[in-house]
Amino acid sequence: MSKFQPPRGTRDFLPDDMVRRRDVFEKIMDIFRRYGYGEVWTPAFEDFELLSKKSGPEIEEEIYSFKDKSGRKLGLKFDPTVPICRIVASNPSLQKPARFCYITNMWRYDRPGAGRWREFWQSGVELIGPMTPEADAEMLALVSDSLKAIGAKGFYFRISSRKIVDAFVREAGIPEKSTADVFRAIDKLDKIGESGVMAEMKSRGIKPSQADAFMDLIKSGKSGGPELDELKSIQATAKRMGVPNVEIDLSIVRGIDYYTGFVFETMVKGFEKLGSVASGGRYDKLIGIYSGNDVPATGYGMGIDRLLEIIPEKEAEPPVTVFVVPVKDEVKNDAIAITQVLRGRGVSTETEMMGRNIRKQLEYISKRGIPFAIIVGPSEVSAKKYTLRDMKTGKETKLSLDSIIRKLA
Amino acid sequence: MSKFQPPRGTRDFLPDDMVRRRDVFEKIMDIFRRYGYGEVWTPAFEDFELLSKKSGPEIEEEIYSFKDKSGRKLGLKFDPTVPICRIVASNPSLQKPARFCYITNMWRYDRPGAGRWREFWQSGVELIGPMTPEADAEMLALVSDSLKAIGAKGFYFRISSRKIVDAFVREAGIPEKSTADVFRAIDKLDKIGESGVMAEMKSRGIKPSQADAFMDLIKSGKSGGPELDELKSIQATAKRMGVPNVEIDLSIVRGIDYYTGFVFETMVKGFEKLGSVASGGRYDKLIGIYSGNDVPATGYGMGIDRLLEIIPEKEAEPPVTVFVVPVKDEVKNDAIAITQVLRGRGVSTETEMMGRNIRKQLEYISKRGIPFAIIVGPSEVSAKKYTLRDMKTGKETKLSLDSIIRKLA
């Protein structure tokens, strides 16, 4: 019966799930609004050339790519930063700073696992223009306020700088062309530990003495110089913005190629094995790849699917506020009219349309968890007073429609 | 420079566009909520077999389809009804009636044109369970209330029944296997006129005498029988629900194969050439194709892209409420602190982070249309009173931060 299932790695969301997701989306969007970010939407697919321009053709292994009917090679969006850079590159007159945010689904061809889906949701921002520590600190403040808004607790940030780690690579005598290999290895430190990282570096052709020297530099945390001062400045600004939980950890590099300086991860205590729930950094050279003119930029993405595993579940809301029960067929039209008045006044309302008797209707109301019923019979219609039943307590009150609306709206 | 553009037939939406779209989405979602509909979300792609099961393999010409890396044939979602039927078919214990709604993007490989996009947005509902005229009338009431909520005017409905048109096909002596051809031809009546429809029927192998007989039946509107009574009952119920603008028009069939009875279109006066802005009908046999058990159902889809061309534009909202201006570098941290307090109290706020002087900051504030500025200098900081400038009038007031928040929040 596989045809009844969504494709591997994807999910259906039914109303209870969607209520929870929309609630998280709205809370995050409200934080974006407070910080002055405007939502952008880019298509589900992009020209493959655009997607591969920075990540290289090997990205094809990790994404959904296909040709359309006129032979155009396309790929499903797996990263929102590249399409937003396309927009910035094609709008040179865009006012800076530009603050863009998004909450969107994306796709990657990945082995599905805990919190890893082939259709996944991400919220995030791109801040285009400023090159200052304040801009990078704003990323941490946005993540912090978003996480607080949705009820996440015990999170902390690890920040680092690509420039410092680049310098470590050079200092350890590792050839520049191996930098990406080193980054890919060190990015797995949490998962595979120090010995795993060392083994991976060696398997990628890095000399044991160089790998040792590199690991020593990372652990020493010694760097000095303007890059470490910059990280300290980001840390201090974040603290001033209400984000005290920021550690400098030079083992953080983030896997994505395009970062040029500041990078960060967000861990949640007790959920470290889920990995980072929000990550990002500075990418001052990415827009220039498309437009020829570099524009400083910083940003992050926050995985919604993982977060939903971390934050506390709220009590499910009732699907509808009230059900209007016609006690017999002759008052069906009165029930419809009452239903429409309630809906017109903003009350979430259903009425009977399957010809069920009053007992069956009340059974349905209970099963669905609808908190109120309005009983409509011929005597109620002529008196213009209807019986409002509280389904939890069983208490019934005779009320005018206006009084019912005041109670339920 | 084609790589800077979104793929053919797709669009980027920048913040001004998205504010307008989100406003429409929220208004429509509020109508869905009032009627007791719960949002469902299905993946962007489905197994091609599922998509083609009803529409036939020829649907491949009209959609984006591709194989994933394990050889699975997939297609991008072009119709939300089929995935929702998949959900219903795989959940036999689902309580009926089930009221599902969606607002989602979808994709079709279509020649782009006025209001026709390869990535397009649709809102709609599926009402699963009831087989009554009340259920079909609810579709018209939902469309009507949604259109009113977003400010559309001058719309009206045309309703028909597949059963009646099926009977006309038989009565005209047209072989049953040609029914789909007849439907495809008559569906274009608005676009190509009566003579065009006649020519198309003939080109599809229908005898001229049969085509003539069929057109006469459509135009006569004579049908009688329970099917016409049912349409009249839907019309009367819709009127009772506040939807008086419903015409019975038997030339309406809707192109999609799965309808089994009631079908409808929504036209907007003055925009007839855009075609129907919301269409749907009853599909009592579609769920059974997947599950083996027929479940009555009715629904519709409303194209958001066309609607946005029809409804009046609202005045653009300012992107941010207030900008905090540090007059010199030594008060930068005070400006950041004030900004964070404002954001924490719900006010959309930006501050300077590009090192611009006060004149350049004020220029930026004007250009972006930010309505207020807070001027922060050393004397303001020590007095704890800040200058609030109304950017429109130029009026300045010295106020405490609390007073500013009361004014702006």
C-alpha cells in the first residue's frame, strides 16, 4: 500500500500538526518583524547552474535535480541563501542594510533519520550590507529571541571565525587546497570525537604531524590578532543585546563553503545529539560570485523540524468552537441561518449536514472535542432563545443568539 | 544574465509583495477557521503513479516529473485534491465530516501567460463525508466569504451538474467513450465561443448532428429530474447562507476528470477574460480509486495569483516603525540597548550598524519610509529622555523610553 504514503522522507501534516507549526511560524515571524526583517519568497526550484555555482557540481548528489520539458536543468531549493543572493545581485540599487527573512520548506536528497527529512522547513534571515560585529551579534539575538518565543530552553551559542581557522590551517603547514577537507573533518568533532577527526583528516591525505599541529591550535584557542578581537566584540555586543550565553569555540567551522568570517552554532542542553538547531555566519564573497561586486552579508538558518522535537507540546486546541444541532429536519434551515450568523461574527462554527439524529450529532460533537453545542428545535426558533450546552460540564442555558455570540466570540 | 532571474514562469516575492500575500492568506485562513476547516499540508512532490492514477499518464505533459536518485518516479504537486484523497484513503477511521483546507504553492509545466505561472498559489478546501446539497452550498459560501474578506467585488457563481451534462451526451447520441472529448470542448465555451466548441467537437470525431443536438440541449437548459432539483436546492441553500449570486448554467463542466455531480465556477464582472477565480465540485468516486471504498466529497480551489490582480492594492505599510539614531559612536551601545527594549515590547525597530553619520542615517530613514526616528545623544542618555521625531511632520518631542513605547507599541 505504498501509494497511500507520502514519498520517502516526506510527511503529511494534519490539522493538529499544522496548528502547532503555524503557531511556531507566527511567533518567529513576529520576532523578525520586531527586528525590521521583511519576508521574501523564492521559487521551489532554481537553475541548477545557480545552485552549483558556489557548491560545485558535486552538490547534485545531495539534492533533487531534473530537466524540465525544454531541457532546462533545475534543482529543488536546498538552501535559501543562494536564491536571496541572486535577488541581491540582480538588484544593485537595493537599499542597504537590507533585512530579509523567510520561513519555507526546502528539499534535499538525504538519508532520512531522526529530525532529518527530505522535505524540511527552515526559518532564517539574511542581513545584507553591514560588515560590523553588531550585524553578526544581531543574528545571535534573533535566534535567541526566536527560541525564547517558541518556548525552547537551555540553549547556548558557539561562535568561531573562518579566518582564524584558516590561519590555523596555514600555521599547521597544511596545503591551502586541503582547507575544505580539514573543515569537513573538524565539522564532525561533536559526532565522531577528536580521534575520529584525526583519522578523517589523515584519510583525506593530511600528514599526521600537520593534523596534530592543527588540533593543538584549535584546542589552545590561542589566536590573538584582530579576528579574535572581532569575535570578542560580537560576544560583548550579543551580551548587551540580552544574549549572554555565547562561547568562543574555534572548533566550529560549519560545513558550507561560502562562509568568510564569523560562524556560529546553537546547541540545546540535553539535545546535543540533534546537533545545531540554528547555524549561520558571514558570507562577504557570495553575492560577488553572481554580480561581480562583493556585498557584505551575514545570516542564519534555523531548522523547524528539529525544534518541534525540543519545545514543549501545547494542549491541542478544539477544532471548532461550537456545533449547531438541528433537532429535526424542519429546523435545518434555521440551524444553517444561525451557523452563518455565528461565522459572520468570527465564531468557528459547524452544523449538521449528514442527516444524523440528535444523539448521533452529540456523539460526534463529543468525539471531536467541540466544547459547545447550540440545540435548535421548533420551540427555540419561535422563542428566539436557543439552548447553549457546555459539552464539558453538561450545563445548559437558554440564551438569545446575541448573548451566545458575546459568550463565544 | 539569465542566471539572475528566477526560472521561466516563476517569481521572487520581495517584502512589499509578501505583506500583501500574507494579508490575503490570513484573511482566507480566518474564513476557513470560521467554517471549522483545519489546515493540512502535503509534500511538494508525490509518487507519479498516484498523480496519474486518475488523470492518466498524459498528465506527464503538463507537470514537472522526474526520477529521484533511487529511480522513484515523482511529480511536483499540481492539484491538492489527489494528495488529500490519499490521506483520507489511508485513514479509514477518519471522523466524517472531515473539513480540510490549504493555502499552498503548486507547479505545472504550462505556457506562462497573464495570471498563469509555473509556480502558482492556491487556497481551497475538501469537505469529506456529506453527500447533501448543504455541503455543496457550503463551497459557494466559503468562496463568497473569502472573496468578500479580501475585497473582491462583483463576483457571481455558475453551477452545473456533471450528471445532467452526461445525460445530454447520451441523449444527443454521442458514444460514451467521447464524453471526455465533449467536456474538454464545452469547457472552452467562454474562450472560443459556440462555433469554436462545435468545430472542436467535430475535430474530435463527433458527428455534426450529434454536436448540434448536444449544444441545443445545453442551451435549452431543459433537464428536469432529480439532478436539476438538486442544483436548485444547492442554489436555494446558498441563498440562505448569504450567497444570492448563483446561476444555473449547464455549459459548465470543468475540465478535470474526477467530478461526479455538482460543479461550479466563479466569475468576476469586468474580469471575465481571466476565467474562473475559484472552481470545484463534487467528486464522490475519487477516494474510492485509492481505497476501494467510495467516500462522498466536495471541494474547490481558488487561484491566489489571479485574485491579486483583481483586488484593490492597499497602501504599503512602513517596513519598520522606528529607527534609533546614535548621534556619535560613544552612544552606539545606548542605541543598541534602547533598540532591544523597543523590540522586546513588540515595536518593529532598527538601529545604525554601518557607521553612518546622523545626516546619512536620516536620509536612509526617509528613503525607506520609516515613520519615526529616536535621536540618542550623550545628553539624552544622561537625562533618560530621548528625542522622538515624526518623520512626516518633522515634529520632535522629548520623551522617556516608556512614553515612546506607549506611543509606538
